[in-house]
Amino acid sequence: MSLPKRVVLVGPMGAGKSTIGRMLAKELGYRFLDSDRIIEERCGANIPWIFDVEGESGFRERETAMLKELSEEPGTVLATGGGAVMRSENHALLKSDAMVVYLRASIDQQIERTRKDRNRPLLQNDNPEAVLRKLFALRDPIYTELADIVMHTDRKSPRLVVRQLVNRLNPKTPRHKRQRRKEGRSYAKGTS
């Protein structure tokens, strides 16, 4: 099994897509791309400002255009915005020549990781927890359906998640072979 041309990370706010994506790209020797950051750079404005001026629909138009462009980039790890999966036209763009990884985080973990972040326009209200619960109920089935790999990130360091992902993406790495041999010895000892 060889590495996929692209790895696309999907999941909710606070799942670690940017942090894990950077580390995974380095580990694989790929370029890291963050669709939200590229949109901000091209617009010269942050996401909350784009939401204020263009509304969520305007932002989603920009996001789809960006995904079309980035789906042509081989040798990349792409971190997407949490809502990128909400437009069905984006699904083919996300899966195009890519392995889609759903970084799944519990609501509690999302709250912990996003509570001080002012760059998340959907959470700028009186009850961000209720918003996160509603978004999770709506988006989790879509993330799961699109994913080739579902990776739970709660109570795991980004380094551990990256190591587990590398082993899942390319199970013929030397590290994976060593792990399999070790598991084989443990299993053999347990059966004697």
C-alpha cells in the first residue's frame, strides 16, 4: 500500500485539524494547506469579518472555490473548515484523489479547545455549547460517511494521533512492522 496523493482532514471545530495537519504533513513529507487560512490570506480579512460582510453563504461560496483549486494539489495534507462538508458539491472535491480522515472530538473537547477562540463566528453567541451540539448532530453523520478513516482525538496528544494516522495511511512503514512484530510476540505469550 502506498501513500495517498492527498490527505484531507475533516471534523468539527476544535478537533485539531490544523495542529495535526501540520505535524502529519511534516511526517509524510507533504505540504500543509489550511483552506480557512488561505481564504483569509486571499481576502485580506479574517473569517469573522467575511461572515459579517458576506454572510455564511458568501463564505461557503469562497470555500467551495478554494476546495476546487486545492483538490488539484498532490502531495498535500489539507485541513478544512468544519462546515466544508455541508455543501454536497464539496464532497467529490474532498474525496478527489484523497484519503479523507475524520478527526472526531467529543462536545466537551470541542468546548475546551474553542472557548477562548474569537475567530469562530458560529460560536459568538450566548450559548456556544448548544451551537456545538447542534452542529455535531448535523455534521457527524456526514463526516462519518465521507471518511476513509475515523480517528478519535479526545485525550490524545497530537503527536500520538499523527503516529496512529501514519500507521493507518501506510501500514508498511518500519515503525508499523516493528509494532506488528511486538503485538505478535505479546499474543504468542498470552496463548502459551
